[in-house]
Amino acid sequence: MSFGGLHTDHRAIVVAAIIVFFVLSLVMAVLPALRQQAFPAPPGVTPRTGDAERGRQVYMREGCGFCHTQFVRDLPMDRPYGRASQPGDFALENPPMLGTQRTGPDLTDVGTRQPSDAWHLIHLYDPRAVVPQSVMPAYRWYFEEKDQAGPGDVVAAVPPDRAPPGKVIVAGPEAKALVAYLLSLKQAKVAP
Amino acid sequence: MTLIGMQLRNPGLPATTSVDPATVRVTFEYVACATVWLLVGTVIGLIASIKLHWPEFLPLAWLSFGRVRPVHTNTVLLGWSSLALVGPALYVVARTSRVSLWSPRLARLALWLWNLAVLGGLVTLLAGVNRGPQEYREWVWPLAVIMAAAVLIAGYVAYRTVAARTLPEVYVSNWYILGAFCYLPILYVISYLPFYQAGLGNTVVQGYYMHNAMGMWFTQLALGVSYYAIPRLLGRPIYSYALGVLGFWTNLLFYPLIGAHHFIFSPVPWWLQSVAILFSVGMMVPVWAGTGNLLLTFKGGGAALRRSYALPFFIVGLIGYAFSSTQGTIEAFRSANIYWHFTNFTVGHSHAAMYGFIAFIAWGVVYGLVPRLTGHEPNPLAVGVHFWLALVGVLTYVISISTAGVLQGFSWVAGQSFIASVIAAEPLWLWRTIGGLLMVGSHVVFAVNVWSMRPRAVGAPAPAPGMVRSTA
């Protein structure tokens, strides 16, 4: 097998490499991506706003997506997380956070599975207060430890032995936003 | 292969007098900066590892798991692995072209832009400034622009050096190295441009990007420098030059087709997943061609192998290449993917590849070439300590975390509650930290060795002129 002039022509090697890689990139990445981004969101699904959208920013900032996926496969073990994901499910997600690791459970439909904001607040302040074996980071920096709750304060009902003595745990704006985001994670109903 | 306490006097070793001091310096600067990022990146990785079995360890926002995880990956990928291969690659293009590096000053500029990007990435990601969990492209775009500029400048220096060669042929190392510098900018730009990345389009690009970063950048550079360093250290020609060229083309044709195998069973189009699985098998051609070719080059080189502290790193690296690539192919099969996907098995796989393959090749190249450049050898005993700590460390790491992955997968398939998979994995996470500790320890020894190989001030007694044998 001869490679002709390529052996002695650095320009030809580089041009060939660029063209082949570029064409394969178009075929395998750019064109399929263009098609995939065209899927419409399921009916009734609207973009997130307000606290839920701010909570999504906090979720990204903290890298939650490195341990929690947000997509359900058509496999028996994924049944507890919801129906199998469809392309339209991600139409309004920018970026979509499908993820590659499940160190923690999938969160596609966590707003349905765990609808209690009180639970989420405790869990974010101290995951091991509600799930003793959990290895999730405690996001205490999004809470304030106060002597007394003020008017309008949202208190996380942390068990007394999990909080500093004599203090109440008050959710900061990011904690409230994050809970709003988690509660907004509900899989849309679609025709099968 | 007696690695500890062997004598090392290789007639080819003394500094190659035909390499100009500017090329020597800049190559060494790349290696030194890479070493700093190796230490930083793996200490951060160790922190992340400890947090999985001791969640209350260092409970600070800037050091929470979700923030240090991308800092670890980006620092070791774009800082350590890239710079440790680009520096020697620039030396290889100059040596095999029989000219000085085209512009050591531009090469140095690229290095400092590179460092700036990695440092900026480290600080911004710890501060929580990112683009979401898009693996290895979490950096905000201004940092990506600096990174792209650095790659383009370094690539241009390599290209101009090869263009100025005094031999008619372009040596096979330079095919791989120039290829790498062509692919990465295309890959990087496509992964950052937003026009096709709304919704699931983003995920298609994610699979393409994270996969090709491995095969079209790190693998290319590692093979490129190996095709120079291994024959050079053995004093023998490559087993088959044509096989090297075949590896270049098959890698280019097959590798870009398999990115979607990271999203098997996802809503990404079924045809894309199936093509990815098919060519994951096709990938065995360049992988075994490359491994076989380079390992067969060792045939009859037993004497050199016994004398060299650098060559054992190549042996491990090449085995790591074949092992991790074959493992990747098997993981792509749908039947295996059911058990392994989303589990820690993936983490074991990525460390088998980036550490067992890429890092060991990078160390082999550094120990093999830098003493020839500077005329200063590390203590062979210390190199042996580095080798064994790193090898035992990575084996402990990969075996424990892969076992954790298998247990997670079984737990999920059995339909247990999620926390059962955490409980099953936790003892192995401790073992993973132990492996990581040995790995970090080996990096400290490596840093000491790099320091002892540093070029001394100009005017220091010049080493005896070396024989410049042409194996290239």
C-alpha cells in the first residue's frame, strides 16, 4: 500500500487530516445536533422563570450534575425515575444535564417523587439528617444559623441534634431557589 | 527488568549538542509547568476522592465535591497531560526534521497562554463560575479562547518546524503530532459554538467532544512522541513504519464516529448510537496496530530495556493503551452498558486511559528525552520509586473503583433502593483514596526528578558530545 506523495508533503498531510476530521465532525456532531435541537417541547411545558430558574443556576454552579443524571433510559432499572426520556424533554434545557454518573439518584422527576420543600431544605442543609448513609455535600453556606427566626424567614426543620445548639436554620435565597428548581423537575406527560 | 538500582550509562544519553539551548529550555519549561499542574490537579482529585467516604471533610463552598471534580479533570487533562506531551512533541518535530524549533519564543508564548487558561479555569471553577456539567468544557468562553489561541500557536510552531525540515520525508511521529494540532482546534471550536446546541443538540456535541478529546488529541500526541522516543531509546528502528501510518489513518477514520457511545440508551438518535458501537469495534484496528507495532519494536531490545529507567514506563503505557481501549469497546456494547453505564466503572476506565496510558507514556518520554537535552539525569532509584508508586497506585485505584462500579450496577439491576448502591461502593471508595494517595506520592517524587533534570545555567561545563544516531 503506497501513500503516494503524502510521505514527503507535510501540507498534504495537514490538509487531508483537516478535511477528513471536519467532514466527519459535521456528519457525526453538527448535523445530528441541528436535527436534535429542532424537537419541540411537550405541550404545556414552559421555560423556567423566577426562583426555579435561579435555582437551576445554583444547581449548575455547585456541579450537582456530576453526580445526578437527568435522563431516564428505557430499562427496567430506570423505571423508578419515570418514563423513558424523549428528545423534546430537553428542548428548553440550556444546557441539558443528562449526565454520565449516578453517584446519586436520577432527578428527572424528583419534584413528583419528593414534593416536600421541607424535606429538600433539611436535605440540602444536612443530607445525613434524612439519609444517614448519604455522601452528598452539605450546602450549609446557603443557610443562616440564627438565634430566632424573623418574620418571613423560611426555616429548615433540621432535627435539634443536627444543628448548633439553640440555633434555628434559616434558608438563604440560594437554598430557596434550589428547592424551587428541584420541585420544578417534573416529567411532562406525553403520549407514548 | 530490574528497575531499582540499575546502572545507567547509555552512550546515546549525553546532551545532544545539535539541539540549540533555546529549544532545550522551552521543552523543559513545558515539562516543568506540566509537573506543577500534575501536583495541583491530583491533590485536588484526592480531595474529591476523600469526600466520597468522608463527606464532611473540608466543608467549604470552594472545595465542595461538585466544584473540585471539574477542577481535577480540567487541570490534569488540559494542564498536565497536554503540556507534558506538547513540550516533548515540539522537541520531536525539531529533532526528526533535523532543524531547530522554528520559534522557541512563540512556543513559550503558547505555554504561558496555556498556563493562564488552566489557572483561570481552576479559579473560576472553584468559584462556581462554569457552563454547567458539560464535561471538559465547563470553562467560560473567554478562557476557551485563550486555550484555543495557545493550541493554534503551538501547532503553528510545530508545522513551521516540519516545513523547514532538511529531510524529504515527514517522519511518522510528525503525522500524529501535526494531526493532533489540526484536530483539537476544530474539536474545540465545534464544542463551544452555540448554534446547534440547544436542547438535545448539546448532548450530541458533548459525546463527540469528550470522546474525541481523548482519541484525537491525547492519543495522537502520545503515539507521536512514542514513535520517536521508543526507537531512539532502544537504538532500533520501528517494527513496521507502514503499520504506524495505517494507525494514523484508521484512527482518523474510525475515532470521530464513536462519540455517541457515551449516551447509549439515551434519546440521542439510535443510528448514531449504533454507528458508535460499530466503530468502537473498528477502533481495535488502530489500537492493536499501534500497540503491537510499538511493543514489537522492543523485540531484541532486552539489553537496552534492562539499562533504561524510561522504557518500563512505555511498556506500562502501551499495555494501558490496549487495555483501556479494549475495555472502552466492551463498555459500548448495549448488553455490557446496562451494567456499567452511570457507574464508577466509567471512572476506572477513564483513569486506566488517562493515567495507565497517557501519563505513563508522558513519563517515559520525559525520562527518556529530557536527560539527553539537559545532560542531567535523575537518580535512577528515585525513578524506580516513582514507577512503582504510580503503578501500584493506579492498579489499586482502577481495581477498587471498577469493582465499586460493578457493585453499583448489580445493585441497580437487582432493583434495590438507590442508597444500597452507595453503601456497596463506599468501602471501595476508601481503597480508591489509598490508590490515589500512592499516585500523588509518586508525583512528588516525579517533581523532584524533574528538578534534578533541569538545564543548568549557560556556561556550565558542557557534557561530552553525544552520538547522534539516526533512528528517525
